Amino acid sequence: MNAIQAEPGTRLIVALDFADADTALDFTRQLDPAQCAVKVGFELFVVAGPDLLSRLHDLGFRVFLDLKFHDIPNTVAAACRAAARTGVWLLNLHASGGLEMMQAAHAAVRETNDTTALLAVTVLTSSNARTLREIGVQREPADQVGLLGALAVQKAGLDGLVCSAQEASMLRERLGPTPLLVTPGIRLEQAGGDDQKRVMTPERAIAAGASAVVVGRPITRAPEPARAVETFVRRLGSPR
Ligand code: C5P
């Protein structure tokens, strides 16, 4: 049983895609940490830094720090150690950085903070077969996702993956019930998804094997974000 399956408020992660700390904090104060966690990405972290993470923690929220590290093993391990010290709940890197990089990062996180889980991004959902060929990868995206997912979870011992909901059932089948699978691209209706090309409903994502979903605009741009959170929480069902 992992932290996402065991605890309330961990199935929904709201993406704080805002340009500054005050806007992000004012928005987050409308939410309930018993119902959702929050995600801080590049833009907000570059602007607001670790101080924002402390303030989100002070409000009682679990934080997914979505910085997708990718560098030489020593540098990524140091970044992961520093991030784990801030007390974030989830942290991620690019599996394409290789096994040695992931093993170094995993060891750094484990020796720093028992409660931080390290996830890998396999192939970005913006990539297709042509994008992969451009960088010398001749495999289909789904095969590359499977290969990198197995490398991250089974060989490097990472806690899970960030993946599209479309990939979740294939990854569950290959990797079993334990790894966390965190899926963005979630919408309440199957059609229409801002700039997301392939979207899935909360129910279908969970049925496909997702442990948690990341939702941005359907909540951040809702007229009543707290009500939108309640809808997503209800439709995600309770953790097993
Ligand atoms: O607004 P929306 O629900 O599309 O936001 C999704 C969030 O998940 C954004 O922060 C986006 O960067 C992130 N994400 C994604 N697709 C991925 C990986 C991350 O949409 N493959």
C-alpha cells in the first residue's frame, strides 16, 4: 500500500499553473488539503522558489514539485536531495537520463526524506514517433514508454511514473500494482480539453490504473474552484 492509495486527499493533484506566488497562494487558500494536493511547476518555482513550498506546506498541502530533472547523475542526485529536504511529497526526473542517474537520485531521496516519492517521466506526451526519430529513437512512443517505465521502476527502484492515462493500463500490466502512476490530461467530459490533445475522464483514468490525477485549468479557471475540486474528488472515488 503506498501513500497515494492509503490516504485521503491524494488522488487529486491541482496544478498551480500561475505566474506568481501571491496568485498561487490566494487560489490555494480556497482549497482543502484533505481533498487535494498541489503541483508546482517550472514557471512558479522559478519565480517563487522554496519559500512558496514552505508556505504551501504551512497551509497543510502535500506538494508535487514538477521540475523533471535531467543532468549528470551527481547533479541530479544533489538537486533531488535539496528538493527532498524541503519536504515535498512528490518529485520527478526524466527517465531518459539513464539508469545510473535514476539510481543516484533514488539513493539521494531515500537517505534524505522517507516521505518523498520520486517519479519518472518517460516520453513527454507532446512527443510522437517523429519526435523520437529526430533524437535517434526508432521505437514507437508506447514501446519507449514501456522500456523507460520498466527501467525507472524495476531497475532503478523509483516509486512510480508520470504518464498519460492512455498509457496507464499498459504500465499497470507490465509493472504490477505497486508503482504510483500519476496522470495529467484529465477532463470531466471526454471531448474538449484546452490544448490537451488526448484527454480522459477521472473515472476512466482510475479504471485504467492511475493512482492520482493532475488537473489544472478545469479547476484553476472554474468559477468556484472548491466546488470543482469536490466534483473531481467524487468522480475519482475513494482510495482502495
Ligand atoms: O490545465 P491542465 O489540466 O491541462 O494542466 C495539466 C498540468 O499537467 C500542467 O501543469 C501540465 O504542465 C502538466 N502536464 C501535462 N501533460 C504531461 C505532463 C504534465 O499536462 N504529459
